[in-house]
Amino acid sequence: MNSLPPKPFNWPLLIFGIVLILTIICLVYLQLPFGELLRSGENITEYLSRYTRPDFSEFPKYLWLMMITVAIAFWGTILALSLSFFLAPIAAKNLSPHPLSYRIAREILNFFRAMPDLVLALVFVAALGLGPLPGFLALGIHTTGFLGKFLAESMERVDKGVYEGVSATGTNTLQLILYAAWPSILQEAIGYTLYIFDRNVRMATVLGLVGAGGIGVELNTNLRFFNYEKAATLMLIILFTIVAIDYLSTWLRKQVL
């Protein structure tokens, strides 16, 4: 008589137990005051109630500042796309002219991606002064790291037959990139660029808090001087703009992809 197969080990239960233990250790080690947070519910509610009466008296001014923020995000995206146009083919292993140039391009993209745009904005504000220019440069450089990596990996995924077919006509590396690589990933490039722009609009608002231009500067000023009514108006404008751009980006993706 054959014996019964061994009972399978309960891996989900083990994983759940490990996660639970690690969570408890983290809570104890970080000393997160959840109890104090629960006890402060009344204070939190009272503070949030200060934003329930938006002041639209300076709405045209705030709308103009929001347009500046969107412009910073737009030109930051254009800068990222321009830099990625040159860096992405070099950072693609199957297109880079030399292993050394491939490694250099990859490390440049890694550096751009590793430097937070908030830190870059602080550096550029200190070097160039307050205004939209530091925000535009910070967003452009940081998102080049992401966009360049996305595009380079897309070029690496292109079927070898496409490159071999174009190479058979006697093209050089530059022509191979222009006539084979970029046309093959055009739809992906558009999708990635729209995603970067969508993300940059959100970050352009945050960068304004450190003086990098746009509506974030005005929001920071009003919060510092406890003008909650005006701050609430600015938050509403930011919210509706981001939602509108999200819908616009979705519509554009459907049109071009």
C-alpha cells in the first residue's frame, strides 16, 4: 500500500508571519507614534477645516502661475527628450559604437536618475537664482535619466532582423539609428514622453516650494503666512490642472498609439 504524499508546506503562512514580524520590528525601531496620531484626530480635523473656505479673489494671478508651472514641466520634458535622443542610442548595447561609450552613456543616465529633482532644483536656485529656469533644468536633467533608459531598452528589444535588413543596404551606425531604431520605437517613445510630461507637471509644483518658479512659490508663501483660504484656492487649481492633464494625456495616447 502506497503511503500518502507529504503535506505541502504552508508557504503563504510563513511569508505572512515573516512580514508581520518585520513590520512589528520596524514600528518598534522607528518609534512611530500611531497612538499619538489617533489621539490628535481632533486637532487634525480642526486644521483641515481651515482649508474649507477658498479665496478666489486673485484667481487670474493664480491661473497665470499655474500656466507657468505647466510651461516649466513642458520645457523640462522637451529638454529630457532632446538629451535622450542622443544618449539613448549610445546607451543601447546593440547600437552603441563601443563598449566604453555604452558604459559612459549608461552611467550618465544612472547619475541623472539618482539625483532627485528637488536636490537639483536647490542647486540651480543657488547658482542661478529664483525663477522658472532652475525648475526647468532640474526636471529636464532628472527625467533624462528615466526617459533615456526607457528608450535605450526599447531599442535593445527591437528585432535583430530590422537592424540587419537596414544594415544590408550599407548604412552606417548613425543611419541605422535614424532609419531603423527610432522608427521602430516611435510609438513607445511617444507614450514614455507623455508619461514624463504628466509626471513633470506634478513635480514642477513641488519644485516651486524651493523657489524654482510657478505656483509652488505662491503656495509656499501663503502656507508660511497662514493664508489658508488662498492656499486652498491654489491647491484646487493644482488639483484640477493635474486631473485635466491626466485626461488629456490619456486621450493623446489613444490618438497616437
